[in-house]
Amino acid sequence: MRTEQELARLCTAGDREAQGELYVQYASRLYALCYRYVADREEAQDLMHDAMIKAMDSFRSFSYSGEGSLYAWLRRLTVNVVIDHLRHVSRLRLVPLDQTMEPDSQEADDDAADNIPAQAMIDMVASLPSVKRMVFNMYCIDGFSHKDIAAAIGITEKGSASILAKARAQLRNAVNDYLKRTRQ
């Protein structure tokens, strides 16, 4: 297996074998990232393929800056492909913030919440409305700042922070409901 730096250099040169190796090495992680945003397996698969194609066409813009920089670049490129897709299919319809107010939620017991199976948590995030899911994923999982989120999806930084707070409140309610159903 090639190093990340060598893989990037060969992909930049258009080496088909290296491109195949890149695909094998990163496709599953990029698919999981896409799935977190769209919550549909076929759509996530299509988006992952679109991102890989875009990466192959964009390698000249990649600059190796140390171990992990290739995946970081691929992840950012993939998130941008997903955001563009969601904008294109009009699933990022933003409504005024005062129309998205969530009821107050009670805090879940942190220790009990730690015992919730990972798949149940993934399903809870997937059940968020598309804008809340996107902001939650971008901020909490992918490490984007509110400034970056605002620029990417066309809202204000305060809007991003507000949507994130509402997503967290909705997830807190989902955790509480799960804990009540399973009596944990």
C-alpha cells in the first residue's frame, strides 16, 4: 500500500492504478459521510461516486501538507458535493427561525445516553430535517465553523448557531424518548 503522499502524487499524474487504490482506501468513509447528510443509501452511494470523480478531476488543486491531509481534502470536497446536491434538489429550504422553534427539552442523563447503541444514535441524527442534519453534521462531526457553514449554505452565522441549537434540542428529545422506551 502506498503512502498518502505518493498516492496523491500518482493520482495527480492520472495514474489509474493509484486512482483505484484511492477509491478502495477512502470510498467507505466517504460513503458514510454522504449517508450522514442525506440518510438514503442509494443517494449517498451516488454522491460518493460524484465526489470521487470530482476528486480525480481536481487533484491539481490538492497540496499535500502532512499525514491526513489527503483524507481531509477528500472529506471537504465530498461535503461540498453533498451541499451542492442538496441545494440543487431544493432540500435546503430554509424557513425563518421563528417558525422552527422547538419546545423546551429536558436533559438526558449523560451516563444513560452513553449506553445507546451507535446505530440508534445514527438513526436519530438521520431523522433530523435536512437543514438541521446538515448543520449538525458540519459542526459536530466534520468540524466546520459557523462561519464556514453560513457561507456554504447561505445563512448567517447566528442562523447556523440557532439551527444547531434546535438540532441538539431535537436530538436530546429523541434520546429521552429512546431512554423512556427502553427504560434505561
